[in-house]
Amino acid sequence: MNGFFAYDPSVDLQFQTFSLSHIIPLITIVIGVFLIYRYREQLRNYKHEKWVRYGIATFAILLEASFQIWQMAYGAWNFAESLPLHLCRLTSYLGIYTMFTKDTRVFEIAYFWSLAGVVSILFPDILHGADRYRYYHFMLSHILFFFMYMYMLFVLEFELTFRSFKKSFIALFVLAVAVVIPINNLFQMNYMYLLEPGDTPFVIFWQDNYVLYLVGCIGLVMVVITLWYVPIHFYNKHRLKEGA
């Protein structure tokens, strides 16, 4: 297949960092989060709110299914590389599940991983430009799963506490050390970019010492997650004032 669904990126429209095709998704995130927050009460009280939520989650499922089919069509799909062990894919799957089930126990852990969607768009590890399906899948899937968590936070009013943050922090550390790193090294995979940096900020730790690379990567992720708790702290204070 050629054209829009071609597997190889085009020469002329390969993805360029901070080009228009990069800035537009970033602006979309800002506008989308603002609209979700601005119309949170209308959405919460809408008699068909459940179907809005189900629709968002279903769209995320269809995006992921289309990606799997696209890979299969080019013989590029394999089971090992499709495991949900990249942080973005895992967080997306958990977001879809929570949008359907309203399981707050899953939400409070996965929410703090949702910033991965924004980070991945800031530093996208793709070559395909705006003339290719893969560009739209990458951008839409990351934007959408971030929106799902904003929807659950603002519209469904799921609560997050410092205890939630600690559980999320510990869960991610255990997942990375006990599952992802062994799988990466046993099967030469690169889940969470913990085998090699690719085109990510982890490249700053890419030296001759693999252990130091892992320490740097895990440390940076933990710092980012900690910073992601800061707005939750102030948002909780704001909600308390509103309820007073």
C-alpha cells in the first residue's frame, strides 16, 4: 500500500520537531484540557454523560485496533512488541478500562503516569509526517488518553491524594525494575526506552555504563511524576475552597 497508509515515512514530509505539525497537537492539548475543565459541570450533569464517556473510550480502542491492523498489513506486527509495557500504551489501556468501569483504584495509580502522553508529544519518537496515517495515530492516541484522565479528574471528580501518588510511584518503580528491564534484556525489546534512549530525553544518560543509564532514566521519570503531583496538591486545595 502506498500513499496515506504507507509504512515508510515520506522523504518530503518526515516529522520535524516544533514544526507546525508538532505545534498543533500541543495547542490541541491545551485547548482540550481547558474545554474539559470549563464545561465539567455541564458534562457531569448531562443525562447522556455515560455515552459521552463510552464514546471517548471506544474511539481510543478503535485507534489502537487500527494501529495493530496497520502493522499486520505490512508484516510488522509481532506479539512481543505489542505487549502493553510502554508507559503510554499501558496508561492508555488503563484509561480505557477506567472510563468504562469508573474504577477509582486504577485511576489513582495510572493518573500520575498520564503525563507520559504530553511528554511523548513534546519529544515524539516517530519519523512519519502529516501525510501519513502513523502521524495521526501517534498524535491522536497520546492526546486522547491524556484527555481521558483529565475527564475523569474534572468531570467525574475522582479524588487523588498523596497516598495515591505514593502508590503510583511505587507501582511504576516495581513494574520497571521487576518486569520491564528483565524483559528488555532477555528479548532485546525497548519498553519504556529502558534498553536504549531512541529519540527521547533519556539520551542525556546514554553513556557506556548501562546501570547508570537505568538509574538516570528511572530517576528522571520519578522526578517528572513527583512534579505532576504538584498541580494535584493545589487543585485539591481549590476544591476544598469551592466546597467551603
